[in-house]
Amino acid sequence: MKKIIFFLALLMLPLAGQAQVAKFKSVFTLSFIRHIGWTESAKQGDFVIGVVRDREIADWLGKLSAGKKFGFQNVVIKEFKSPEEVVDCQVVYVSSNVNFNKHASTIVDKVKGGSTLIITESEGACNSGAMINFVVRDDKLKFEVHKANAAKFGLQISSKLEGMSNAISL
């Protein structure tokens, strides 16, 4: 019986690790919004973070932001099943469950004209329009920052964000 419990515990270790990564990505995401120069239009109504195809990230964001405000705005988390559903968000988080490079034009077109920060977790996503992209380098969670992509949407990325130890400026 002890061996069975031991093996079950070993099987669950990778899951615990994945849950921690999702939690860290959520904490980073909520931290990012404080280091962005938002346009006046983005400061109206609720502050909406849309998550495309990642319930775990959406759940963590919901837990971590429950009852919190960004400035005078309530933080609201919305889940989307596909890139085509994305609408009215200040932040769009596109999980690795979506091939961002394939769907980039759909997502960028959906948020065009708005002040929307696009956060992804796919290799090469900044080349397709992402502004912040989570990557793993040397077994560490890092994030790429692409100021020029953000500027196209009227967003300014703070040098404090670029200066974080996990940041990789592009």
C-alpha cells in the first residue's frame, strides 16, 4: 500500500509543478498591468483580462484578483474558447493551447484600435504581434518584452518591467 501511495505521489509531482507555473504566470500578468502606460480609453469601465483556452490561468487570475481594483476599475477575468471570441479586453492572455503564430492576425484584428496588451506563451510570438511572451530559458520562467508591438496599440511599457530579472527585451 505504501508503494502505491509513493508512486501516486511521484505521478502528481509534475502536476504540482505545472500548477505552480500557472500561478507564477498569473502573478506576473497581474504585475505587468501596473507597468504599462495605458491610454485614457483603457481606463474606462471594468479592467478586463481575457484568457484564451486556459482555465487554470483564468482560475488563478480570478483568485489573485478577487475584490481588487486597478486604479478605479474592477478587475474582471473572462474566458474565451477561441481567438474568434475575443472582445473588449485591456489584456488578452493567449495560452500555449492556441497556436498564436497561426491565429495572430485574428487576435490582432480583434483588438485593433483598442489599447489591448497581448500576452502569450508561444515561441516566436513577439514576431507575430505579442507584446509580452512567456518562455522558459535555462529551466527558468522568463518573459520577452516587445515595446514596439505595444506602441502600435498606444501602450507604453515601463523600463521597470524591462529591468526585471526575468525580462528579455527584444
